Amino acid sequence: MPSTNHNARRVPPFESGLTLIELIIVCAIMGILASAAMPMARVIVKRQKEQELRIDLREMRNAIDAYKDAADRGLIRTEVDTFNYPPDLQTLVDGVDLNSGGASAIGGAAPVGSAPTAGFMSGPSTGTPNPAAGFGSSSNSNASSALASVTMHVRFLRKIPIDPMTGKADWGMRSVQDDPDSNAWGGQDVFDVYSHADGTGLDGTKYSDW
């Protein structure tokens, strides 16, 4: 009679491993879950890029408006046909020197748009008012002259951002003289910027119309 080994460990059914059919079912379920998650992940990435695009456009347009405002106040010398808008985006990054009269205007000592050093000749140190200064004391005149002699270099944009949709810092531009929907830049000035991306946003509008 054969001997029975009572010390032999019986393997429970749940430790015997997965069958081939069970593996196929598990893989199929994982594939379905992955295929359902991929579109959602693409939407999330697209939404993030769209948010970056809106931020970049707003930053550049704010810089253009700030340049325009400074030029309208006489702080920046511009060409007549530019209507006080920047000639290109790089000018916003490189910055411009303010007019000496404009630098004084920042300090409130001169009217905006006054000619450089006009009305800001310093008076004598004895305290006698200088008629050319237009102020009641030599201290005011000296302060105004100091402001007029200050050279200020102002930058409106840290850098030209990269379009998150195209991966390039290549933006479409329109000048004041161009049509609102023009795709060709006239080159006189930069009135507005837009994306060269051909796609459509999640809101159904084209990126080029943002």
C-alpha cells in the first residue's frame, strides 16, 4: 500500500494562477480603459495649449497698447505713418529711449509731448528764479532740469513668446492700414497679432481669429 505524505501542501485554487482566457479578458479590459482615457488626455493637453495661446496674445497686445500709449503721450519718437504703433515686435523686446522731454513728463514737471529740454533750463544757484524755467524757485527749476537730462530706456516685452500651437515664435501681424481680416502684413506698424495655427479651438473658433 503506497504511503501518503501528509506533509504535502495543497495549493489553493486562487494561487494556481490565471488561465489564458482570464488573461485575455484582463488585457481587453485594460485596452478599453486606455482607449477611453486617451481622448480625454488629448483634450486636457489641447486646453492647456489654448490657455497658453490666449495668455501670449494678451501679453503681446498689452505691450503694443503700452507702446502706443507712451507714443501718444510724446514719450517715444515715431514715424508719422505708424500712427504711434511699434514698427515690429522686436522693438518691444529691445526697448526704446524716451524723449528727454518725455522723461520729464513722467515726473510731472513738464507737459506731455514737450520738446526736449524746453522750459527746463536750470536757474542760478543764488535762488533767483529763471524766467525760462517757468517755475517760482530755483529748486523747482533744478529738479526739472535734472529730470529732463535723465535718459530712460523702456522695454515693453521680455521676449517674443513661442506659439504653443505651432511651436514657433512666428506670429501673424496686422498694421493699422491693413484690413481687419487680412492675412498679409503691410509692414508699416504692428497694430495686432494673431496665431498662424490652422486648427480650431475647443470653443469652435479658429485660432487665427483669437
